[in-house]
Amino acid sequence: MRQTVQIWRDGVTDMGTMLLAVTYAKLRLGSKGANLAAIEELIDHTVAGCIKKDGRSPDMILLSEAVYTRGNRFTPETQMEETGGPFMEAMANKARQHNCWMAFNWYEQRTSDGKRYNNNKMLNRSGEVVYSHDKTFITPDDKKIGCSAGSKDDVRPADTEFGPIGMLICFDVDPKNSPKDDRHELIRLHAERGAKMVLVSTIGDYVTETLEGGKAMGVWTAVSGQDSYRKSGLFISNITDPTGRTVAGAVIDEPHERTFCSAEVTL
């Protein structure tokens, strides 16, 4: 497996106090066990790459949508994993091992209410869950495996040591799912409720919509993608400042490559 890192800084070397790393991975490995091993390897590679290029470990790592199960032929039941299961445990272990925050996506069989969700979790450096976001605009594929939609009332940022950070998932940032007069509805809700940055885990190519929404609302955005380029000139995984300037982007030279980008961010 060949891995590369491309950092886009535009001459900026010190942008703030949080070093954010955003991953790219397109996993089609046939089992959750194989995918998990690859994810753990990617996290370790990301930390080592940040130390080499940025001089220190990342403060937070963002993973893409459904990276644990994407592309494997699972039944709806096996797509899901119970709260606190092997994937969450592995992510908590990585947070503790590398002393960093982890933001990741998965299909959760929630033990508290018995429902299924396409969900993002945020863990602190101790591996504790400090924030959870349920995909608000679910896709037909989400519905096929029994996912419930999150509520707009719950769209609000997490209180982190770096400042308030929100999370959204794929379709959540697609303007087609928002009112015509409020194209970036969920990013707006985050911003109005105090978010200084919005993290997006995605499978698709909603990068343009995310960048536009972040610029319109004056917040940082970061997108962790999984598929491939569909729009010329865009990084599928990236970090963008509130003016719409991309300060870091992952460059993928091969279809199944795993890589990351990083940048220091002030919120």
C-alpha cells in the first residue's frame, strides 16, 4: 500500500493552535475486521506523517463516512454495530494511544433507544464520547438498512478544548435537501448555535456545497471523503478557512490509496 501526503499551505506556516488531520480512504477489503485493521494503520500513518511534516502529533483526526463497512456485502444487521462495540473501542484506544481527539462515522445500533443511525461520534483524548451527530438527511441506502433520521433541533456544535466544533454527514450539506431560500440550512444552524468549524464525513462529492456553506456562514470546514474526484480541481478531503480558501488538501494518485492532509487551525 502506497501512501502519500500533500500539504497546501499557501505560504502559511502557523495558523493557530489546533493541528487537524483529515483522512482519505476508499476501503473495499471484504470484511469489517480487514477494514478496521486498515483504518488503524491509516490513523498511525497519519500521526507519523504529521510528526514528520508538522513537527507534532495531530490534535484531532477526522475519518470519512461508512469507512468501517463501505463496499462490503453485509446485511442490514451486520452493517450495524452496537454502541460501545469493537469499532468504538478501537477508536477510543487510538485516541488514548495518540493523545488526540477522534471524529468518525459509522452505522450505530443504539443501545439507548434500539434504533439505527448513520452517526458521527467525537471522542476526546481520553477516548470518551463527548459528542454525537445523527445524519439528518438520510439517503435511500440509509433507509434500506433501517436508519432513523436525526433532528434539526439536535444540530449544534460540540464544546471542545479548541472551541465549538460541529459535525455533519454527506447529504446533510447537499443544498437539494434544504429549503431553496436556505441552501446551507444545517451549516447555518451550526453557525447560529456557536460553531466555529464544521467537520463533514462523506462518501460522495459534496465538497463544493460544503465550501460554499462554510464561506457563506463564516466558519471553517473540513471534509473527509472516500470515493474519488468527480469535480475538477477539488480535493476530496480538505480543510478550508472561513473565507473559502482551501489551506490543506489530500492528493490521491491511485484509486485505492489511503492518505491525509493537515493544517493548523484557529477557531
